[in-house]
Amino acid sequence: MNHTDFLAIWNDLDSVDETEYLRWLTREHAQECLATRGLVSVRVFRAKSETHVQFLIFYRLQPDARIPEAMPCPEKIRARLKNFIRGEGRIVQESGEGAGGYVACVFIERSDLPGYREAAVEIANADRIAATRLFEADPPASETHADINAARAGDHSFEAMLLIEALDEDELAAGLALMGVRQPTIYREIFRFDSQSATSA
């Protein structure tokens, strides 16, 4: 794999720490990322359970992006993050138009990517589905930055992923059920910052 199109990070956080985390994420981190050559947008998604919140932070990159050795995270915030997942690599296929406010991730094996191409197109054509995106993670790149958030039990990466973006949470849940995805996590977009936003700030 000779270029990087995306960086995706998942983490969980106790509800009591959410405000402080979001303050750092949306007022400091996103702006710092857009100041880095090749990072063109940051999208933040959120899901909530009874005791904690789950975040997906998705970074869109230019093919020649150079991700820094570390994207600084204050120690007091880093220590509170749980179930950290990180992957970076290339976008294999995009189908549909625009972006949806609700997303779900289906992790798959790298070897299964060819079989998902046609299915991803069909899903994108369904009512109230905005787009689908297929990603392939680059293992060396994903592992290189594992020390950004010190290794903890449950931290891991992934090989490939199907991202489904929808206009409606219930429609997305129904589609995932038809696919046989058990207990999916559906995220809602809560923040977006791109190069145009950075220019006008």
C-alpha cells in the first residue's frame, strides 16, 4: 500500500469525562490536525450507552498526507480513554452521494474486500442510505502509532471495514439486521471541521 487516504480512531469514555474530552477534541485537536499537511477534514461521531460514550473520529487525508509521529493528547484525557481502536490506510471504494448523519462500521477481513464491492453499491442505492465506503487498513501504519495512546487491554486495530452512512437511524439499524450484524453500534455525527472551516476561522 503506497498511500494513505484515511485515519479512523475509536475510543470509549465515561460519561462524566465527556465535556472535557469534547472541549479538547473540537477546540484544540481538530484545528491542530487541519494545520498538518495533508489532513483535510475531521468528523466526530458519538454513540451512548447507560454508563459511557463511544466516539469515532474520522480523518480524511490527501494521498500524500504525512501523519505526524504523535497527535498530542493531554495525559489526563489519554488516561481515561478505553477500548482504543486505530486504523489508517486507503479508501478502496465509495458509493452513493454525500454523507449521512448516522453511521455504522462493519469490520471485515482483508480477504473479504472483493466480495463486498458489489454489496456496498447495492446498499448505497437503498432508500435513506447516503453512501457506503470500503476501507483497507495498512497494518504497519496502524501499528506505528500504537504508542499515541499507551497500550491497554482491549486496544486493537483492524484489517478492513465497510462504513455505511444513513439519513435515518432506524433505517440503518434495519439494514444492519438484514446483513446479520449483531448488536451494531450506530454513531451520530456531532462535529465536522474541514479545510474550508479552518480557512474561514
